[in-house]
Amino acid sequence: MSRAINFSLTEVEITRRCKDADVGISVMEALPKGGTRLVCKTNDGAETMRRRHPKQVLDGTQARNPFFVPVLQRQ
């Protein structure tokens, strides 16, 4: 099972719920169409969040913001 989950919740709400469940957060990012992508530190943490909040899990593939890495110019 993946450590990544897409939720229909805000980052603030996910942070609170993870703290209440004693689940470590590795990364969070806002999704362009609303909701948040959560990556838990452990598979067990991700499974806990899926079990506790099944109605807030977004099904299917969700669009994500592109990741931009600037190219450093040598002088």
C-alpha cells in the first residue's frame, strides 16, 4: 500500500487529524482542483488515515501542480 493519499481536506485539517492519530507527515501539497495530497512517514500511518477518514479520500488519479526546479547558470 502506498504512503500517499489524496484527501478532500485542507492542509490544516489533515495536520490536526494526523496529530490526533499520532501519524507522522512526510510531505503535504495542495491539489490544483482542491484537496490535499498527504504522504505519511510510514505505511501503517497511511493505513490508519485511510481507515479513519474513508469518506474524505479522493478516488482515482488527481492532477498535481508541476514541480519546477530552476537551472543554475554557471559563470
